[in-house]
Amino acid sequence: MMTTTRIDGERAVKPNPLIGAWRLVTYEALAGDEVSYPLGEDASGYIMYTPDGYMSVLIMAAGRANFASDDILGGTDAEKLAAAGTFISYCGEYEFLGDRVVHKIETAFYPNRVGTEQVRYVRLEGDEIVLTTPPMVIHGTSRSGRLVWERAAPRSP
């Protein structure tokens, strides 16, 4: 999978190993030697990178309770609050820079991220990618996120 990237004012084609769909293996928050799991040890989700420069990520805690209502915009305030605290999502353009990827967020569940650029440091390990964040506030403490993703198996048409 190739992508065109601008390097020193020149256009060059280089491989982009991020292209495709990736399934979440683990989402950890690191503060010194302390490791926590913001959405639980069994959180699930996907991150997807397209060849034309778009990305999307969705992560949720396991065991989320269903709403009593079938109204997609319904639910009690308590149900909505519980759902909001167990879900992360955003999408937009991205730029792969080899050792890091920049997510240029256009749409997000957390409104403060809209219009921002989020750097993720990239490490490839076989069929897995490890994305690490710079420190950010998670549950009131400055932590770095460490997300391990495995390449999702191709689906048959």
C-alpha cells in the first residue's frame, strides 16, 4: 500500500503500513509505572486508515447497558451519561510521517477535539501497530495512552 507524501518540497511515494482496518487489542493509560485501563481491560474498537488520507476510530467499554427506549436519539439522562463515559470516537484526515501519525480531527464525540491535531507515535510489530499519545488528561490525571491494534482479517465480499 503506497501513499504520496511531501518530503522537503518534493513529492515521493512511500509505503503506508497504516492503511486498512485494525481491531483494538488493548487500551492502556500510563502514568509513570502505573498502568490503568480507562475503558476496562476488555474494551473493544476499530481504527481505520484509508489510502486517500482519512481515518476513523471508535472505542467502547465492554458490557455497556442498552437504553430502555428504541429511539436512537432517546434515552434518559442517566443512560446517556453512562453511555458517554464508556465511548470514544473521532474522525478526519490524517498524515502518516513514519514514526508518527497526525490525526486532524473534524468530527468527534468529545467536542473539544474538533479542529485539533492529535499526534500518535507509531511502532509496528508484525501484524500489530502500537499507537502512543503524548500526555493528556485521562480521569483527572496526566497520562499517555498506549493502544495496541491488530490488523483486522479481510472480509469476503
